[in-house]
Amino acid sequence: MSLSVLIVDDEPVARERLREMLEKIPYADVAGSVESGPEAVEAIRELAPDLVLLDIEMPKMDGFDVVEQIARETAPPGVSPPLIAFVTAYPQFAVEAFETGALDFLCKPVRLARLEHALDRARAELARRGAMERLNELAGQLDSLRQARRATEEQFIWVQHRGEMAKVSILAIDWIQAEAEYVRLHMGDRSYLLRSSIGALADELADAGFMRIHRSFLVHSGKIRTIRSTRVGARIVTDAGVELPVGRKYRSAVLRLRASA
């Protein structure tokens, strides 16, 4: 993997020496060479280097100022901020340098082996970033696939019927009524008893399109034919022609459904 490197140093001799050493490292690609902090900020914006070899002691805008300025800016989509390796003749800056999140700290005069080590660390970090980005992208794709599958996958409820377990498609259920510690699942002219509370089933089937309309009734919103208001409250009629009461607590939600239709 090649590595694009930006050199930033106010001393021409130091810039040239770094360039000559980088040219000896096969995978290093010198993206540019600038002599001041403001030029460094502009070059980072335009060139998007992988790594910046950044001098600390520069007039007007030092290396720490450059890092602070870049950190304040929002990178374009798909562009990660560059890795920073500080290059300085002043080792006392090392602690502060690493506190900025710098990848490495090189003391002048920089030796080729030490520079190559810094570049190897940069390549390893970029590979790790790339792997994490690919994993995050894959996780997002898998989550989308799972959601799409759940949206299209037919779901079932198992009920006891005539001494055996029967599989009932949730999509086939029109409405549900509470009966003591059971609920009755209504599908056209058929019905099945299921040992469950109406509240538990309301939570379980909310994502499947069922809505609570009464303390004793659930109905599939896609199977409501009409919703009408009366002097004593609201009532709904299912596609099968069954009329169900709407409880006062659930009336506003049902009427909102009518308004949105």
C-alpha cells in the first residue's frame, strides 16, 4: 500500500533531507512540501495526504496550531483527517505532541530507519482504519438486509387447535379479542384461542401493523374498512364486516389514522 506524505518545515535543508529519505522508501509518495503553517493547512485541504511530517517550531503558526486548525474543520465525505508525525529538534515537546493524538514524534536529525518505522506505523494505522470502515459498512449492509427480510418475511404464531399445534400466519389475522387469560385470533369466519394477554400481544405485533383500539381489542390497521364517530364514541368496521368499539383511551390514535388516510 502506497503512502502519500506531506512535508511541512520552515527550513529548506530539513525539507530537502526528508524528501531525499522518502524517495528511498519504495511505498512513500511525496504529495507536497511546504514551509509554513498556513500553507500546511491549505495543502492538507487540497492534497488530502495520508501522513503529514510536521515541524513544530515555525513562525506565526506552529505545528500545534496546524493540528488544531485541521481538527476544527469538517473533512469532505469519504476523506479521513491525515495522520500526524511531528518532526522537531526539541524533544521536550514530545508529551504535548502525543496529547494531540499524533501518530509519532521524530527528533532531528531524522535517520532513515526511524523515518521508515514511522511510515510503517502509518500504513498499519491506515489499514486498521480501512478494515474498521469496511466492517462498519458491512454491518450497515447486513442490518439493512435484516430489516428488509423482516419486512417481507411471513411471520407465524403457533396455537393449539384440536389437540395439536397449528401455525397461523400473522398476515391472515383480522382482529384479536381478549378472553380472560386468553386471546382469540379472528381470521374471516375462523378463530383460534391463544394463551396470552392482550397487552403482551399488542407489544409483540406492533411492528406487524396491529394497533390497540380498546382494552380488549387489537385490529390490523390494513384491514380497517371504515372508521366512524358516533354520539357514544368511535367504532371501526373491518374488511370482513365486523364492527368493533374504540375505547376512549385509544380514540385519538384511531382518528389520527383516519385523518392520515
